[in-house]
Amino acid sequence: MKYSQFKAMMAIAKASFRSITRSPSAVVFTLVFPLIFITVFGFLKGGSVTLNVALSSHSDQQNSVYIGLISNPAFSVHHDMDSVEQRTLLLKGKLDAIIDIQKVQLDSSSTYDVNLYTTMASAEKGIIVRSMLEHLIDKSNLSAAKIISPMATLKQQELKGRTYSTIDFILPGQLGFSLLSTGVFGTAFVFFNLRQTLVIKRFFATPIRKPFIVMGEALARMVFAMLGAAFLIALGHYAFGFTLINGLATVAEMLVLSAMGLIVFMGFGFVVSGIAKSESTIPPLANIITLPQFLLSGTFFGVENFPTWLQPICKMLPLTYLNDAMRKVAFEGASLLDLGPQLAVITLWGVIIYAIAVKVFRWE
Amino acid sequence: MLYFCVVQTKPIITVKDLQKSYGDFHAVKGISFEVYNGEIFGLLGPNGAGKTTTLEIIETLREKSGGTVIVDGLNIDSQANDIKQIIGVQLQAAGYYPSLSLTELLELFAGLYNMPINTLEMLSRVGLEDKAKAKFKELSGGQKQRFSIATTLINKPKIIFLDEPTTGLDPQARRNLWDLIREVKAMGTTVVITTHYMDEAEQLCDRVAVMEGGKVIALDTPDTLIDNLVASGFERKKEVKKANLEDVFLSLTGQEWRDE
């Protein structure tokens, strides 16, 4: 019977997979951390705006502006504060505005003065409060003037689009981070330890060839990471409404991207395992690779939020492109063919990092 | 009688003028020896004598700098992978995936050798059948060595190599391992062993090569080597008693090997 390198490789893959599933750090990095972030951000309310306004204590409450105010769900109207407290909270930006409505008695009829106090501490919301308030006042004025057919009316048509929620942004980023840490830390530790404990040397004494040892180990990590990715996507979709625009096809494309990313990140892991002098130098080296990408690659917030001098660095990192590609696939329904630039950069990183890995990787 | 002798001395390993240098340092300086089929062959010598280097070259784990090595008719230069299939290798202080059970580790090696095995039967051969679910890291020193030997037997090898298998073991565990090694030999497997315990070599080995400074300085049966020394007029300083302290220890604490 001819010796099958494939069988031997699968034996290593199986053993290594068992070993990974029993390693607390692999499970924590691949699943638990991303899960925590996804859960936290999944429960954050996104999209709707809440305007916190306080009504001053002696305001008139028998007028149409006030009624319009409290019946608008965008406003959260607080009545339970005295004027000092209102002022303090407004200055801290915890209140977006204070509204004061005073009835002015004229001879035969009455009008109202609406006083609006806003703050620099919540400038944007102050503007929204102002324009909404103006609208309420206009409406009241029109009806007081008994104008039934106004000169101009606004007719808005909302085109049905997709709701982009926080999870749609966070999940691809967390998936990318999970792949990065399992790729770099996992690979670096495993190959360092296999070398250190002579496991790899014992393998050399069997007929398996070196590349198949590496491929067996890589395959195990790949399967584990893909199962983790599928789990995160499924959880995000069913529990937090993560958008999968083309259903299973989107999942498949995300997994292909995950695999590509993982291969590149494992390359970093090989480099770290090669240059680490001792086990304790692995975490700092691995962190030098993972932490900047964790922060700068659009994991938590878009790259465009960073100052312009930092953006060129952001736009060099492989995780930036993986995150970008993931979001385009999941939310915009882009196919892998549309992602030429992203895939090109990821591939380029792969070529560079494996060229280095081949140079620095040590078998013993 | 003549036929018997021919079978006995048929070489299964032939080493000729083997050299190994690391830069300017010559670890092995042109050694030659033969290992006969079916014997227990000992490589003796102090630390740094070149035992492990020699062993690892024959095991195909290390490149040689010069000379020829033939293992069961296979040349190490061109047929290393064929050699790997007929040998079993136990390394000094080899580890395994720490979180895998012995059964799972044996399955791994069965796959690596493409050799389906009955894991429980293999474990019982080395007296570890009740440790099937235990992890390698949970074993005692002696158990670890016996498990290592089990992994060398998976491919039904013609030769197994044991590198200091009894270093660090207590007397009971050592004796227990000797018994295992004798059993392996009784199955027709050639055993090449390194050690720096002379009592072990005397008890276990059919022939020994003594290495020092990268050279083989003596090669024969333990008996002959001792006889030669005695014939040269050597005398022990102290009268040899009929027992030694190890015999005392074993008779006090019991011969049978125990789980630590």
C-alpha cells in the first residue's frame, strides 16, 4: 500500500482540531470576546434620535405647541426638574433644550411666547429641536389663521431602503478581529510549542513530509475559525437582525473572505513563531500586530472618523480591507467579483507576509 | 551452528565513516559500526559524546556531513522516507499535544504511519490500558516513556531507537521499562538504545559501542569488554559483594512497578 501524505495530514488536522477546541485561549479569542462585543453593541439602540427637553416650571400647557411636543415620540419631555437642575443638565449636554411657553394675554385673544434655550454642549440636537419646534409653531399659526389651503405643502416620499443598524457595522469588524487573533496568536503559540516540546520533531520521524504538517495544522485552525465565523454570523442574524442581503449566498461569500483573511493572518503567526525567542515574547509580538489593527481597521468605528494624518496608516492594514469587504458583501450585496481592490490588497499582504515567513520560520 | 551465526550477525544498520560538523565543531568524527538484526545495541558514552547526534542521523532527523548510512538495505541519502516507514523513534523528552488523551494520540500516530491500529491493545502492550482516557501530561515519568515506546511500535517497525529512555526514572520504573524493551526484542524488533547507565547497558544490551569525543572507542558484547579489562590486569578497588545498594532498595521497596 502506498503511503498517503493526505491521510497523515488529516490525522494531524484532527488531533490539532481536538487540541484547539480544548484550549481555553482559542475559544476565548475566537468566540467569547467577539460574542461579548456583539452582544453589547447588538443591544445598543441605533437609528432613532431621542431629544431630551425640559419644560420650564411655569410653562403654559394648554396650547397646541405643547400638545404637539408631547405627542411627538422624538421628544422626551421632562417636567420633574426645577430651573437650577434644568440649567445644570443643559450645560452638561444631558438635556438638549429647555422650552418655556408663556401665555401672553392681549385684549380679546391670547398669544404665546415660546422661549428656547439650547447649548453648545449639544449643538446638533439643539438645531433639530429648534426646527421641530418651528414646525409645531407654524402649524399652530396656520390653524389659528384658519388657512386651510397653504401656499406650499411638503410631500415626502420615502424610498424603501435597508435599515443599517449597529450590528451591521459591528459584526463584520468583530469577525475580522476574531480571525486576526486566532490567526496570529493561535498559529504563533502552536508552532512555537510544537517546536519547543519536540512534537514536530517526533512528526519528522514519521513518513509525513514537512509541508503536510503545516497544512494539517493550518487546516485544523481553518475549520475551527470557519465554524466560529459561521456561529457568529448565525447569532448576529437571528438574535440581533444582522443583515444578510442574499441569505446563504452571503454567508458563503463571508466565509470565503474569512478564509482568505485567516490565511494572511496565519502568515503573521508563522513569522511571530519564527522570531520569538521564548514563549513570553510571543504575546508582545503578536499584540504589536493585532492591537493597531484592532483599533485602526474600522472594527468599532469607520476609518473615516480618524484624523487625516492617521488614515494612510489605516489604509495600509489588511484588516481594514477585510472589514470593508465583509461589510460590502453582507450589507450592500456586493459579490466577491466587485471587491477587486480589497481582495488585491489582502492578497498582496499574503504574498509579502509569506515571503517573510518562509525566511524566518524555524523547524527546530 | 554456522547458519545460526550468519543469521545472528546479519547487519540491519551499517554506518561507515559517519561525520557531523557544526561549523568548526566536529560532533561525530568518522565513526563506523554495524547493528545486527534482532539485537539490542547500546550507544554508550558521557553527555556530549555524540550519541544523540549519531542516533538522530540514523533516524533521518539530522543531515550528516559525511559518510554512509544504510538501514535495512536503504540508503539514508536517497531513501530517507522509506527508512522512516520501517523505524520507530523515541526522542529524549518528546512531548505530545498536551490536551489529547492517549487514545487520541495513538490515533494520530496511526494516521501518521497510515497504519490502522487497535489503540487499547497497543496501550495494554505497554501496560497503560487503564490510562486510555488520561492525557499525556497527567502521566508519571515511567508511564510517559512507556507511552513513547508505544508510539514507536505502531508501524510494526524493524528497528526502534530509544534515546535515554530511563533517565530520571526510579529503579522500579527502570526495571519495568527493561522488561518492555526485552519484550520488544523478543518480537524480533532490533533495538538501538543510548544510555549513560552502565548497569543498564550490561543488563540489557547484546552489544555496546562506547563513544567519547565523537569517536567509537570500543565495540563488543558487555561480557567481552569486561573480560578484556580484567585480562589487562584491572582490579576493582573494593571487593564486590553479592548484592549492591540497588538490590537492597528493590528488596525493601518491592520489585513490582507501581503507578506513581
